[in-house]
Amino acid sequence: MNTPKDIEQHPLEPYLPPNASVLMLGSFPPQRKRWSMDFFYPNLQNDMWRIFGHIFFNNKEHFLTENKKAFDKARLEEFLTQKGIALYDTATAVIRLQDNASDKFLEVVEPTDIELLLKQIPKCKAIITTGQKATDIICEYFSVKQPSIGNKTNISFHDRNLFLYRMPSSSRAYPLKLEKKSELYAQVFRELHI
């Protein structure tokens, strides 16, 4: 039986620039001991911000701090706001079944209220899931079939039609080279004119 102390609440507020046309959703942040900054994808071993650097600046180290020991939160926020990219996760409360950040060992106690997020970003036209658990949760939430990795499906949300893009995880545990992951993400950003 799990006790309330086993339940971990999401430590971050959603990042929702008012002009956001895209909502990127992961599963849940890693344990704080693995963070290099107080923001999404904080683990230096996660390649999300290297993928962004590679795509937009042709430099996978673009978002690293000078000493390369952390990602630069201020630079990321400025960039994401300029591009209209919102960030959050598909779970707001979880239990870690093992002492790591692996999705397969996350038990979702409370899924995110996706409707509430989307209401706050009325210009949003696409959701990008960045891993299997996030994709599972979103597909169940909207009752849609999962697209294959790198592809999309349509979602109806009130009076809006959205695309759901399923992307590979940026975790190094996901067996695909950074350059190949970058190609898949770049293709989506091109389609969305970002």
C-alpha cells in the first residue's frame, strides 16, 4: 500500500506563453537530484535542449551554460516564448516504482487536466508528445488511435481541430541518435511553421 509521502506532486508550473501554437507534453520530471535547472527537461543526460539547439542553431550545445554543467533557463524561456512553444507534462502526481526517471516505472496517480491547459492557450493548434507514456495518456484522454513515431493524428477539442504529433523520447535510453531525433522534430516544426 502506498502512503501519501510516496506520491510525488509535479514541481513545476505549466510554461504557457500566451502566443503558444504548440503544446509539448512529456510524462513527468526526473527526481530533483538529476536537475541542472528549475525547468522542463532539466537532466543533462536528456537531449531535448540539444535537439532544439541542433535544429534551430545548428549547435547542440547552444542552450548549455558557459561551463556546460546546466541548461540556460532564461535563454530557453526567451526562445520558447518567441517561438510560441508551451511545455508541461501529462501527469501532475505520480509514484516512482523505482529510483529513476524511467516512464515504465512511473505510476500515474493524477493525470494532467489537458482541457484546462488548452483553454489557457487558445492559439494552440498542435500537441507534441515526447515519449510513450505521454502518448498513451493523451490518446486515452482524447480517445484517438496512436500515430506512429514521427507522425500525427487529428484531435477534436470543442470548436478546435488539433494535430497530435507523437515524437521519440529525448531520453538517451531511447535508442535513436540525436541527429535522427532532431530530423523528426525538425520535420514537425517545419509543418507547423515554427
